[in-house]
Amino acid sequence: PGRFLTSKEQFHAYLRDRGEPRGQGEEEQEEEGEEEVGIEPPAKRVRAESIGRDKESREDAAAEEKEAAERKRARGQNKSRPCVKPNHYEQNRLCPSVTQGCADKCFFGTRCRFLHDVGEYMGLKPPDLGHRCVLFETFGKCTYGVTCRFAQAHLGDSFQNIINTELAKQWEGKALVRNNLSKDLQHQLRKRKFSFQKAEEFLRGLAKPRGDGNKGGKATGCSAEEQEVSNCTTPQEGSGDDATCPVLPEQREDPKADGLQSPSPRDDEEASSIQTVGPVTDEDVIKLRPCEKRKLEIQGKLYLAPLTTCGNLPFRRICKRLGADVTCGEMAVCTNLLQGQASEWALLKRHHTEDIFGVQLEGAFPDTMTKCAELLNQTIEVDFVDINVGCPIDLVYKKGGGCALMTRSNKFEQIVRGMNSVLDVPLTVKIRTGVQEKINLAHKLIPKLREWGAAMVTLHGRSREQRYTRSADWDYIAECAQVASPMPLFGNGDILSYEDANRAMQMGVSGIMIARQVPGGALIKPWLFTEIKEQRHWDISSSERFELLRDFTNYGLEHWGSDTQGVEKTRKFLLEWLSFLCRYIPVGLLEFLPQKINERPPYYLGRDYLETLMASQNVDDWIRISELLLGPVPPSFTFLPKHKANSYR
């Protein structure tokens, strides 16, 4: 491994020369300011040996100390990063009515600011990015027509869109992506006409004062019958009775039971208006008991964590192909979903290859979370719904969401009970060890979560103060797994190899969640799922990794589109992924296996030029990789990663 080590200057000089060998004179010029090969890069340490030599060297060391301190404080998000949307293309866009084949029905008429002449548009359109269109080759038809940046693959005479009818028939009527936001549903949400009957019923129960002296704010919204029913899955400690679920007809606290005895004319009209197909069930009038709900059978499976920004649908398809069993959408804010924001609903989309799929919600109050749960229960197809109680960022924490719910037990209980009462699918919760570093709270909350109705808990072995630094506390996760029994508990943190996964499973957890784990995990090493299932270290080559990037871009073009907007959105998410992927160290270059969580490698040259290019921490090199897949970037293109931890200098 020592022969691969190099200095910072040699590393960047190698990339500048595109891997070509350099002359002896050029090498001597580079060696003048270089450090000894094999030690840490200059950007990540302080050259203590140079201090005290002379005044100039002391100034250099002080400057490096200042730079290192600034880098150490780099955490969180780059909130003021530049916008990468190609605005200059907006001036010469083709009107959507033309691409949809109804140019004479443009809603704006003469006031439309887009082009309606296809010939004029083609004269102003930027050159195509390639000769192959992934949409045309996969589905037999490219819906973007002349606006496609690979249009030469499917344009005939007079700019007519060619269709492969035989291939197109194979995909006709198949829903490749589900959970889309319809215009009708968006209109209902924006006009606040969507009915939240079950949620409002639960929230009315919160407002009612209890006879036992509890205040309205501490009411659980759970009737005596529901409390009796909860014993189906969580028998009380010390009771010798088996887990039965007696039906008590004399108890009448359930308003739905009253409604069945004396239905109003309005209820009759609503019931008669429901169109049913197939066998008649009573699920619309009789609430499912907890023991009758669909079970979440994922014990021992590999769970891809919901990853903000990078955990998009194309990336999940990559991980699914590499061995992930369970996938989950990115964190969605419940208030944005209730407002019908299309960008937030896009986080809920599910590809047909995701056989076990869930969505993750973030919120701070029982009213919005319960209503959002009922909304999703009626409108999308998921196997479970997860509550994010592990988000450490200030924007979420200061509003009472994320990790803050761990210290707001009353609101937390109301949220879990409320969401569980309106969902027909299992409810899971993702938490951290606690808020402060040395004050653990998870072991106290887990028994309560089991009582409140959670089907599963995922525990990240770090506190909010630790965020993503230091090692995860797997001894504490093992303690919590014993406390959680018989409820499944998944562990999360520092799973970088199949050996780490084996040690984690020996801790007594029901399964493991693979997340970002800097500098490892799914974002740096998506083939980790394959390594765990095959119980081996995969020395993946640079060409194999490049093919994964190519597949990601193809999936991105399918998902976001092959026009200019889709290409640039695919490039944006590709660059975000590359900002993590550059931290991977090839197995064949490591001195010992496996790589550890807190190890930062020195600069090294890969076994070929592409492997060295993929190891670069320079944004310009990430952009160069994107140009190999998506063509040249627009003029004056800039990129800055969303997370400051990836903004290397």
C-alpha cells in the first residue's frame, strides 16, 4: 500500500496531466514545496516540525492552524450556496403545449412567453449530449420529444418523434412509479377540502378533560376499549393471563360504536355514495385492532435508511439492486405535505422494484402529524410509516421536531398514539440515544413507545450533540434491544463492512440500518449490502464504480426527465453523491481491513487514472466526472455540496 501514497501537489498534478507521466524537470519543480510522501495531507494537519525554523515558517504554520480550525467548525448545511438552475435556458424554452401535441390549445395564447415554432426552437437549442436516449431505448418512446437533450436518437424528418411501438406496448398500462400527487388531490389540500375524519375524532378526544384529573394537554386520546385492545400486543408485566383481546359490548366510549347504533341520515348518504368493488368488508366502519393490523416482518433484513438529499429514488434503485431489502423515502415535513407542495410529495414516490417501502415524516405537533398520517393512509401505497425523532439539525430541533421530541414526552405520546389510530400500516420510530452526549434517554422511551403502539424502533447509537461524529455506542444499543423485547429494534451506526454487521447482529438487535456513516455506509459504499450478504470484502474496480454512476444517471433521466431541466437535476444529485463517494478507499490499497470510521487517509494515487479521479476531494474533479456522463456543464456553472462536511478545500 505504501507505493500508492503521494503528496497533495503530486496528486493534483497527476489529475491535471490526465494521468500522463511527467518530465524530470517538471517533477523537480513540483518537489520544491512538497512534503514527505506517506504522511497526512497538508490540508488536514499542522506542520509542527516547521515551527521555530524561521519567521516565515512560523507564519505559514499559524495560517495552517487557522485554516484547520475553520475546517473543524465546518458542520451543518451550506445555506447560502449558489443556485445551479440553468436560468439562461428558460429564455428559449418550447411551450409545453407543443411538446404535448396541442399547440393550438395554449392556455396563455399570445401572452405565452415560450416558443411555439419547433424550427426556431431547434435552431436555438443547445447541442445534444449524446447519441443514445435511455428513455427511448428502455420504453420505446421519449415523452420529451424535441426538448430531449438526446433527441437525435429518436427524431425523424420534420422533427417527428419516432416511437418503437413493439417496445412501447410492453410498458403500456404499467405504473413504474407510484405515490404521485394528482392535481385533484393537490387542489383539495390547497383549498382545505380534504376530510380528516379519523384525525379530527382523535384530536377532539385530546381536548376533552379526563375524569382521572389529567389535563387536556396530557390526554392520550385512547378510550377504555382501546386500552384493553392494546393488551393484544403488549401484555402488562406481572399478569399471568395470556395475550387475549376481549370484546366488551357494554363499553360505549367509542364514538364509532354509537354511530353504528343510531346512524344519521347524513351518514347513510355518505355510505351509499361509496363505490365498492369485490367482497364487502367492514373496515370503513369498524376500526382495526392492533393485533389485526398488518405486521412488519423485516427481522434480519438490510434496511436502507432515509437519507436527506441523496436518498432519492434513483439512488434507492441502485441500493436495491445491490442487495438492500427495505427502503424508505427521504424525510418529508408533514406541514408541507398537508399544503400539497409538489416538491415534498416527490419524496414519497415509490419505484415498482421497492417491494418493502416506507415513508418518513417529521413534525412537532399531534394535529399536523395525525392528519398527515391519515392523508397518506388514504392516498399512497406504503408498507410502514416512520417518525423521524433523530434529526439533529437546528432548523428542525428548534421547532420542537426531530430529537426535541425525546424531551417532549407528552407531545411525543400524542403523536404516536394519534398516528397509530389512523394508520392501517405499522408505525415505526427512529430515535437517537438522547439529546446530550452523556445523558441517555432511549432506554426510558422504548418501553413507552411499545405501549403507545409503535411496531418497531430504530436506534442510532449517537446523541444529538455528537451528530455524526465519534463512534456509535453499540453496547447501549444492546441494552435497549433487551428493553424493547418483544418489539423489534434495529441498530444503526458505524456499519462499514460485513464484519461490523456481524458484530452488530450479535448484540441482539432484530436487524441493522445502513445510513450515511461518514466516511462509510450506503452513500460512500452502496455495494456494502452485497458485501454483507456475500460475507466478503469487495475490491470493486474504478470501471465497476463508474458503471454504477452511469446507471444512476440513467435512472435519474428516467425519473427527472431527459430535457435540460431533468439533465441538470440529475447532475445536481450526482454531484451531491460524489461529494460522499470520494471518501471511499479501495480495498486493494488498504494496509489492513476493514476501514475504520474515524480514519482519514493521506493523499494516494489509485491503480488507474479513473480511480485517482474518484478519490479527489476537489469540486472541479466531481464536475469532470459528471461531464463524462452528462456532457458539458452550462456556462458559469457552480456547485457547492449541501453539507459543509463535504466542502473540502
